[in-house]
Amino acid sequence: MSNTIWMALGLVLVVEGLGPLLAPRGWREMVSQLSQQNDNTLRRIGGCLVVAGTVIAYMMYRQM
């Protein structure tokens, strides 16, 4: 179980690092636009990401 969590964390870091690595200007603009959003919009975005991640993790767990 611990190895799975570390693998997941490593993959998250790889995916998160691709934006600034491959398109730093676009990534900076996106972050700038996100920082101008109100709190409720950011909460909705975060909630959608959590739900999507949970569904993907559940689907992967079921296939193990």
C-alpha cells in the first residue's frame, strides 16, 4: 500500500511539472488567470479535480 501511494505521488509530481517544463509562458498566464478568480470558482475547480481523481483511483483500484 505504501509503495502505491509513493508511486501515485511521484506521478502527480511528474504531471504537474510538465506544464512549466514544456510551456512556461502559457503556464504562467494560466496561473495568473486562476489567481484572479473568486474563491467559489476555485472551490468548484478543486472539487471537480478531487472527484475526477477519486473516480480514476477507484477505477484503477478495481482493476488490480
